Amino acid sequence: MRAITILCVLGLTLACGGTPVTIQVGDTRIDVGEATPEAAPSGSRKTGSKPAPSTAPAQIQISTNRGILPQVDGVPMTATADGYFLEVAPGKREIVVFNLLGTRKGQKTVQVSGGRRHVFGWDGKTVSDGGERAASPLPKPIVTTGSVVITGLLVSDPGSVVVIAGQTATRQSDGTFRAEGIAGGRQSVRITAGGFDLYDGPVDVGWGGETRCSFVLGSGAWVPDCRHHP
């Protein structure tokens, strides 16, 4: 009996390595099973488990040099030299693109992840996927509004009224008309004098700085000649 006890102890010792051991003592067989694996250290992560989703902001970029007014869930994106950017909470978001006259031109529902920059393209009709990468500091915004000055014979009448992008311009001491805070892109201009429309059409306004427009008569209609001064 004592020999069996000693061998049992020996068997348990051998089993600590994780290998089953069978001990033969005369006509008696003693099976010693595998030792119970040690518990994983507290705080360790199981192999193959997925990390928790990041709660950091996601970045959305529309990479284009076209003049547009994009929004994400109704929030305007910021114009930069590298396109349009906005930081948002992770999840499902809706990108809507308007042209500079405020007409809705396209949209796309997207899923964005925290800590990632999701890049999209715009070809004038469609918001397209452009891949993603790790988030990084956003580029500096560019100035998107500036002043517009209307000069020339067309506004020489003392009763002239000039409206630029819905804003009534102010007559200056030199006879020109000036409006501030006008967004870059194609904007509407209406010039009236004595109750008659002298011009009612678009002009191309630069991004930031000052845009000076005069009008020349061509083919029976006034044609704008605009020069941008950043």
C-alpha cells in the first residue's frame, strides 16, 4: 500500500507537465490525468478577441478642387487646400453635396470608424469611395469669403442699385459698389437704375481676397469682366 501511495505521488508530479501518466504496480493500474491548466493572468486578453471600437472622432474628406458646399448630417464641411473636411462621431453618416447656388447635386450614406480618415471623391455628379487611413491633423481652412467690387460705366448712374448674392452692395465715395462676405464661386449680380434691369446674371467670384468686376458691352448685352486679387 505504501508503494502505491509513493507512486501515486510520483504520478501526480509527472502529470504537472501536462502529459497523462499511467503507473503499473503489480496488477494495479493507476491513471493520472492531465493537470488543470493554470488560469490566465488577470487582465490578459484572450487570443483572437476583437478590440473594442474606437470612440475617437472620425474624419471625412472630400478630395476635389471643385467649388461645392458639402455637408455631413447638415453640418457644413470646411474648405481647405486639400479638399473639404469634417470631424464626426463614428457611425452612419450622410454626405450631401450642394453647388454654389445651393442646389442639391448628390448624396451618399457612409459608415465611418473612430480614429480613421475616410476619403471620398466628387466628379460633379457622384460621391465616390476613395479608401481610408489613420486619422491625422486636419489641414488649415482656407478663406472662402471675400469682397466684391463692381466698377465701370454700368453703375455710374446716381440711382444705381447693385445686389450681389442677395446682398445689397454699398456705394463707395469713388462711385464703385462693394459687398463683403461673398462666398467664392459663381454668384448672382443684379444691377438696376431708374427701375430698369441693366444686368441680371452670374459673375465668378474668387475664394477670399477681393474680386473686382466691370462690364463691357458685347453683342447687345453687358458682359462681366472679373479679376480676383487674393
